[in-house]
Amino acid sequence: MKLPKLDSRGWLALASVAMLSGAFAALLFIRIPDENRDLVIAIASGVIGSTFKDVYGFFFGSSKGTVEANERTDAVLSATEEHK
């Protein structure tokens, strides 16, 4: 089985997953001062979590299907133009 080649969006998706994993690991192993704890948890779970949600939604949701359908449509149109 051949793995697909990652483009820049694929690398950004992997970076997003790595950032989310790193943030949660940091929350587990790094002592956060009590006065900053709520802010750090809100930032980690809110910003990084929503980024992960967007990446997951694109690659496994309807957006990925739309991209693939557009690529198929472009291929059909290109083949049609070549025969003219």
C-alpha cells in the first residue's frame, strides 16, 4: 500500500496534532502556578483544540470529499478540452 504524498496542508495538519499532543503533555508534566492555571488550560483546550477540530474536519469530513470531487471534475474537463 502506497502512502499519499503530503502537501503543505498535510504537514500543517501533522503539526497541529503534534502541538495538541505537546500541549496536553505539558499540562500533565509541567507545574503551572495556581494563578495562571485557568488561563493556560483555556488556551490549550480552546485554541489548540479548535485547530485540531478544523484539521480533523477537513481531512475526514465533507471538505475532503469536496476537494476530491473538484479534482475529478477538473480531470474530466481537462480530458474534454484535449479532445476538442
